[in-house]
Amino acid sequence: MDLSGSVCLVTGASSGIGAQTARLLAAEGATVAGLARRTAPMEALGLHSVHAADLSDPADALRAAGEVLERHGRVDVLVNNAGVRIDGPVSGVSLEDLDQSFQVNALSPFMLAGLLVPAMAERGSGVVANVVAPKVSGGRRGMGAYAASKAALESLTQTLRQEAGGKGVAVFAFDPGWVRTYLAPDGPEDPAAAAERLVGHLRAGKGAREILS
Ligand SMILES: NC(=O)c1ccc[n+]([C@@H]2O[C@H](COP(=O)([O-])OP(=O)(O)OC[C@H]3O[C@@H](n4cnc5c(N)ncnc54)[C@H](OP(=O)(O)O)[C@@H]3O)[C@@H](O)[C@H]2O)c1
């Protein structure tokens, strides 16, 4: 995908990997719309548009995506990056925490793809990247809500690839590794390095079956 001139929607562009990805995409000449709850950090990045939305409410995600379409006319690249990690043993996770985990990590990405991918397929061009956590999604002690919701995101990726992959839409899952962010403060890697790899995959625009890292 020629990123220059493309319209990219990056969720979770207010910090960490998403902020760096949005910054790099803008530097490539893409029109970048950022979506998160906090707008000030996205404004500081100089993105083309910033959209306040709470992804723990998929209806709000769809409303904000509608704003993006109204503003830019289309979305060529969807980066489902926003994520929330709520730790605790299965016995200690409240229904509210579980609900938030699934809404942010799986249901809003699902609904955003459902809204945006059909037009990509019609144009015969587009890329969807879902930011996953395969080291955890198979199940991890003390991280049940995060793990299960990220497993759902991997499943969505496979389904989307089957539905849209043959229509010129590249769909892939991206494993950033272990990256130093609010979500993983002990991570050894700089978020800019992970974002560079992600943007490289977006540029290549290939929907390989494997999770890209
Ligand atoms: N860091 C790692 O080692 C690692 C490893 C594997 C996967 N990942 C994945 O990488 C992605 C990016 O995370 P990060 O490490 O860069 O962490 P981060 O700095 O905490 O970024 C998380 C982003 O998600 C947004 N977000 C969270 N809840 C939201 C909500 N309810 N509505 C809208 N936006 C919301 C946050 O924005 P607001 O707070 O402004 O809403 C923020 O921009 C996540 O999907 C994470 O699961 C990270």
C-alpha cells in the first residue's frame, strides 16, 4: 500500500505504540486520524484529525469512525491498536472489568472493521492491522481478561482475512513484542521501534496468515 496519500485511522493514538505509529504514518505523507479518549496527546502529534471516543462503548467507536469518514471521505488503513490490560486471577475479575476488556480489545475493533472493510473491498484496496498479544492470548496466569479478549481479536483477524483477503484488502495481526508503554512499563523495547515495524508491514500491505512481529 502506498501510504502517502492514504487515509489511516489509528486507534489508541494518544500514547505508546499507537502514538508512534500515527506519527510515522503522518511523516510518510498519510492523512492520519487518531482515535482515543485523550485528545491532547494526539493534538500534540499534529495529526490531521483527532477523535475523542471511548472504545469501551462500540457505539461510540462507530460514531467516531463516522466522523472520520465525514471528514476524510474514506479510510484506507485501519489500525486497531487501542488496548486495555486489566490484571487479576479469574476469580478476581469483575464483570465490569471483563466487559471493558472485551469491548476495547475485541468488540470495538470488530465493529470498526465491520463498518470500514466493505468499502475497502469495493475499492479493491485497503489494510487492516490488529495489534495482538500472542504470548499471552493462549492463556496466562493472572491475565485472564486480557488474554481472552486478545484471543478474540486474533480470531477476528482470521475471519476478516477469509472474508476480505481475496478482495484486495490485506488483513494481518501484529505482535509488537514487549514494549515499554503505560500498559507494559517494564518492556525493554522503545515504542518507536515497534511502530516502525508495524508501519513497514502496512507499507508491504500483505495479509500473511502468520502473526507479523
Ligand atoms: N506494550 C507491550 O508490550 C504490548 C505487547 C503486546 C500487545 N500490546 C498491545 O499494543 C497495543 C497498544 O498498547 P501500548 O502498549 O502502546 O499501551 P498504552 O500506551 O497504554 O496505549 C493504549 C492506547 O489505547 C487507548 N485506549 C485504552 N482504553 C481505551 C478506551 N476505552 N477508549 C479509547 N482508547 C482506549 C489509550 O488511549 P486513551 O487512554 O487516551 O483512551 C492508548 O492510546 C494494545 O492493544 C496492547 O494490548 C502491547
